[in-house]
Amino acid sequence: MISLLPINIMENLTKMNVAIESVTWWCHCSDRNEKQFGCPHGMGGPESDFYNGWYSEMGYEFEMFEIPAEKFQELNYNDNFPSNIKTINDEIKDYVNDLSKARGYSKCLTPAFWLSVPDGWKRIKYMKN
Ligand SMILES: [Zn+2]
């Protein structure tokens, strides 16, 4: 079973009316995970700002999940948008939960959520450095 943190993040995004478009996976490379799960896995990546260790991207050939573009076009920010977001995010949640039970899944893996935001949104800040 996956940790509760990604589940809480997904539920909070739904409450904020933010849809998750896709999921990619990252190996959390900490000393503990290296001993327990044989990390690092993946292609490499940045040091974590929040946890001990760093994250290594697994790449699309490992696994990814994407809500089809047509489904997002159906949403079209209409009156049903909030309930559509819940439907989409619940589908993502099912995918994340199911993958965590799949053969080949390692507990070092963390889902990364790609969010759907309106075209007009601007980043206040991208990265710390
Ligand atoms: Zn790993």
C-alpha cells in the first residue's frame, strides 16, 4: 500500500478543483531506501528540498498514466467541472493504488502529479536556485 501522503495530496487537489492530468514515478534515494530496496533506480534527478536524499526519475518506459486529452476537452471548464475533476482524480487515485500492489513495484517509488491548470496561470517561482 502506498503511503498516505500522495493520497492526501490527491484529495486536497480535488478539494481545490485542480485536476491531475498524468502520473510519473520517481525513486526516493535515501540511505535507508538504498539498504532496504536497492536504490537508486531510474535515470537520476535532483536532491530533495524536503526529505533526506534525492529523487531519480523512472522514465516513461517504466510506467506512467495519463488521462486522455479528449477527456480533458470534455471538461471544458463547464458547470460540471468540479464533479468532473473528482471523477478524474479518483481515476488517478485508483491507478496509483493499483500500481502500488503490482509486481515490480518498490516502496521507494513516489508518484509525481502533473496538474491541469488554466492557460493563463503563471508560475510565481519555478525552482529555488
Ligand atoms: Zn529505488
